Amino acid sequence: MSFADLLSKFDRLARPRVLVVGDLILDRYTFGNAERVSQEAPVILLRADQRESRLGGAANVSNMLRGLETRVACAGVVGADAEGALVRQLLAEAGVEVDCLLTDRARPTTVKERFIGRAQGRHPHQMLRVDSEVREPIAASVEEQLVATLRHRLRDADVVLISDYDKGVCTPSLLRAVIDACRAAGVPVIVDPIRGHDYSRYRGATTMTPNRLEAEMATGLKIDSSDDALEAARRLRQQLQLALGIVTLDRDGMALIDADGSGGIVPTRPRAVYDVTGAGDMALAMIGVALAAGLSAVDALRLANIAAGLEVEKVGVAVIPRAEIRQRLVEEQSIAQRGRPDLLPHRQTAPARDKVVSLDELARRAEAHRAAGQKIVFTNGCFDLLHIGHATYLAEARSLGDVLVVGVNSDDSVRRLKGPTRPVIGQGDRAGMLAALAAVDYVLVFDDETPHAILHRLRPEVLVKGGTYTPEQVVGHEVVAAYGGQICVAGLVEGVSTTNILKSVGGSVLQGPHFAKGPSPVRSDAA
């Protein structure tokens, strides 16, 4: 099936009612500077400057489903503690129904607390993780109450997702009750399983989404090839009486054995940024929504690959909006129509294309980078003829932080700034060439004469300009200075300029689809 057909099906995708069952987790992060060794013991002293709480486990799956614009109810157990109250609050704020969420005074809410240290204000690394949890199965009385609640709620569900993190909620008897009730009601039930050797507790589910290692442990089969993955999926389907056998293979896509025993690999495209955090939850959510809407297994896995691919491009766990998945499908359709799947719009390679983003997407990614304790650097310009001076100053800019964002003036804004004969190179190719540089993390094409709107939205820690300016002459300095940011001026490469390059080819340039006629002089330090 073409991406055009998949896009058409995605546009008609309903908003199913989803019931998520499983272990709810509160993820806590403490960020700070790792300044020195403590005088009390040979340990690193972390000076905390930021704390954050996020939804994890089944709660994160529920949150991702809200990004897919579904009606979601989350069922599980939290403790009678502040952490449990916070999980309820965060779910409710996301629009998740919590009437199936029970409180057990005999056990605490599961909390994973991570301490993230930065060396000299940069390069964040996890120093320590502290888990507060009880892994024993929930009490029989709590289990009975939860099963009764679930049976009642199943009447309103189009699909049930089970997120098993082995924290005590997904007992064998509870899973059997839920799976049997779903089969009797004709409701698909999809499981994200624990890592273990015995998957009999999931027998009779519609399907599961084990990753490569989990499938190896459950089947005893080493997965070194596509044939191995398909055999593992086939064994899981047969042994556990599943409708579909699935094994997720990260960058290699997903292995699928269909209801008739046929199968194949549903491929995905490798990503420039690779942070697998949350990818499994995203795949589970998308598969659940697609199967509940009546899509084929292959279509469900293709959409799951797209959604999980977007997830791994982001830092940390992020909710992927439905509109963002649609936009990626549109882009993939455009690629396919060009007849060269290895080429992307504006002649960019796949990794470079992933760097060119909208302002909304950039703001989301910036928030994730800051949550990881990273410093954002911003610079902007026309970059009409990319040369060694630009490359040098961009590398210097990147050294001032952890993430470099480059704003590129659109063709229209360049013409307003420099006259009708500019730019020499079209905005798509200018953005593509910048994105191909290792020093550049993100590229944003903007239409204003100044970057003020971007600076107000993005709030970078550092604003950089290449040239002989003073900090007070850098456009936008007043915006960044107002919230305490830093303004820096990068150095020059003597004798290198757009003007000199154009003179060396006779003072004119060829016309073409991305070229304008006749250059106008620019400063040697201008971007």
C-alpha cells in the first residue's frame, strides 16, 4: 500500500474509546550541576536547580493516547500518598478518566527518581536512579475490586491495552479475567509484556508487542535475522493462541505473523536522533488505536512505525500529537512520489531532513532538551552561499551549549531585506545544506525580517551572531537579555565572504529553479 492510501485511512481513523490497564509509575527527575566531590564522602555533590515529575508506565501510555485524540480511561492502583495524588492530578490534567484508578493504603505509589548531573553546566548524565516500589502482587481484595471495575468499564471500551511493568497489578488471575472478558465481548486486547520466560499469563490476547530481547527470552530463540524474528512471532502466536504475532525490532521495524499464518517484516526508516525512551509505549498506543478502528494489522504496524519513529527523534518521553503523525505521512508520501525513497524534499538526506522543523515542533523539542538539562544556542541569518566562514562560526556557536538551532530567512524575507535579486540559493536548499552540518541540531525557516518572534517563543540560553558586531548590535539581543540569556559574537575567517565568492565566478550566478539573478554585496561577516 502507498503512503497516499495509508494517509487516507489515517484521516478516516476514528477516535476509539481505550481502556488502559497496568502499573502506574511516577517518574521524577532532579537536575543540577555536578560541581565537586563531597567533603563528607568520596561522592559527587549535585547542586540541584530543577525538579520535574512525569507520568510513567500505564499512565504514560494513557497520556500518549490523549495525544492521539482518543477517549482514555486508566485502570490500576496507586498508594494513599502524595505521589499517588500527583499521578491522579497529572492524568486528569491530560484529560484521562481516572474513575477506574484504585487507592491501596497498604502499598506505596511506584516512583522512579533519577538524578541528572551536568558537568560544568553541560553534558547531562544520569548519576543515580532510586526506585520506591512494592513488587508483590496486589492484595486479593484489591484485585477483586479492580476486576469488578474493569468488567463494568469494558462495556464502553473499543480496545483494551495492558501495560505490564511487573509491579504487582497485572496478576495472572486479573489478566485472565480481563482477557477472557475481552474475548467474550469481541474487544481487542493488546499487551506490552514484562521481560520474562513465561508468557502464559497473556494467553488468548489479540496480540502482544515484545521487543527483540523479550521475544528471545519468551521463545528461547536468538533473533539475529528477519527470519529469526518471524519465527519468534510465529511461535508466540501459536503457543499463546494470539490472533497476531508481533515482535518489535527497533530500527529494523516490526515482524508480523497474521491470522492466517503468513507474515513479513514491516520496515521503518532509520532516524537521525535516536532516543528510544517511550517508543514502546507509543507503538502500543498506535497499534491499539488502529486495530480498534478496523485497520489491517499491516496498516496498524506501519502507523506504529511512524509514531514510534517520531518518538525516538525527541529527547525523553514526549506526547506525539495526531497532527504530527499526519504531517510525517504527508512527507513520506512526497518522498515516495519522487521515486527515490533515499531522497527527501529539498535534496536533503534522511538525517538532515529530520532536523528541519516548524516553530511549534521546535518549541516542543526545546522543552524536552531543557528537561534533560541541556542548553540551547540560537543563531540566524540568510546563509545565501554557505562557505567555510559560516561552517566555522556555526561550530563555534555549537560549542557554547548543547543544542544549536539555526534560523534561516525565507526567500521572501531575504528579498525584502536584500532586494529582488536575492537570494542566490532557495530556502529549501539553504536549510538542507545547514541541516547537513554536524554542528547544527535544528533548522527553522522563518518569514520575518528579524528573529524576535522565535526568540520570544524559544527563549534560548545563548544568542550568537558571527561577525564584528558588539553584543548590543546583535539583532534580538534585547529579547534574550531581558530574561537573563547570554549574547555572544563568533569570530571571522579572514578573506572569506559571499561577495568575494561571487566575484570569483564573474560577479553573476546561473539562474535555475533555486537561483536568483545577480548578487548584491554583503558584509564578510554576514550570515
